[in-house]
Amino acid sequence: MPRTHELVEVSGLIEEVKLWLEKREINLFLFDLDGTLLDTQKVFDKKIKQAMLLFVAHSPGWDIDQARKRFNEIDFEEFRIFGVNPQRLRSTVSRLSSEHYLSCQVKEEMTKLIMEVYKTSPPFMEGTLAILGVLRQAGVQLGAVTHANKDWTDFKIDTSGLKHFFNKIFVVDENGVKDWHSWKEAISQFGVEPENVAVVGDSLKGDIISAGEAGVKHLFWLDSQSWDPYGKNKVPQNVRVIKRLTDVISTMVEEADLII
Ligand SMILES: [Mg+2]
């Protein structure tokens, strides 16, 4: 019976995941949201592309790749001012429009297209439900530490159906940066010590290096090549680099018997 066989396999897996958790005294798994559990990048790419097509239609001599490149340059600069506040995208569109003397009407249409990001439910990353399901069954507490607008976070959590997996969701101030203070504060709100926490995230600096600085020892960096305003950083030695979320589980199974 395939169904029974699958159940046996999963229960075997969960025992090994439990063993990994017990040996390392981990009782909380914290996840970043955007680019880690939710493929927010896909939504941004789609909406920005639509806005840039409109831009190109009103900017003779510019193609979509040039437009997207300039958008990214301005957006990166605006991140330093606005962080992840949605106002950043408005400001980026405004600057791009000014540079090209676009009419207010075109600017407003571009803004409207891009701001649809905040009304669109992002799809899951590959393996999101699998990893949360396995960890939940293994009995570890789960939480999200996200750096984003609070209302948008509520929207994403409500529409994705992820809420029931998490014991708590911690939102880092949208106007600030995600640093070691953010992780320390988030961890303290769960009432656990950093050494009893494992972290999974896609931003090497904002998630992994910062959580490490807050005292977390078990760090999984999802090298997903997604938007990362913190730029390039060196991967610290103790970090486990993964290509997809389910690699967290396979790594735990492989390491289950080891003392790491
Ligand atoms: Mg992220």
C-alpha cells in the first residue's frame, strides 16, 4: 500500500529530525518570510516588469532591460532612506519619472501597477509546506522573523494560510534594518535562549550573519539568489548553505547521529 509506505517513511524521518533537535537542544526554528518561505520576488518581478513596459513606451530609446537596471539602482539607493517601507517604491518610481520628464499620469499609472505588489498573495517557495509540516510534527516551536510592512505581513500570512504553523510572528520595523538586535529581540519574545534556536533565511547579512551575531549557532542560508539589499557578504564557516528548503530536513537527517 503506497499510502502506508509513505507514512512509515515520514515517521522515520520525523524520528531523525527529533533526534537532531534533541542532540542540539533546539526548541525553536525561526524563518525569514520573503524569499525564504514566500516567493515574494516573483510578485515584485511581475509588477515591476509591467510598470517598466509602461515606462519604456514613454521613454524613446530605452529598452526593458535598461529600464529595469535603472529602477534597481534607484531602488537600492532608496532602501537606505526608506528601508522596506512601501513608500520606497513610490519614491523610486517618482525619481525614475522625473529623470525622464514623464507626465504625472504615467507616473501614477506606474505607481499603481507596482503598488499592486502589496495586494497580491505571493506563492510558496519550493518545499515551504513540507518543511513546516515536518518540523511541526517533530514538536519544535516555529516562528517567523520578517522585515516588512506590518499590514502587508498580516495580508501575506492571512492569504497564504501559514498562520497556524507559527507560534509567533515577529515583524522588524519597516523603517529600520534587520540586524542582530532584531534577532535578539525576536528570540527573547519566544522566551528561549539563542543557543536553543535554529534559523533559516535567504539574506546572508540580514538573516544569517545577524542571527549568528545574536548568538544563534545553527544557521541555514537559503542561497536562492533573491533580492538582497545588503549586498554580497562572505559566508561564515559554520553556516549550512542550502539550495531548497527541503535540504534543511535532509541535512538534519544526515547529521542526526552526529554531535555538531
Ligand atoms: Mg528574505
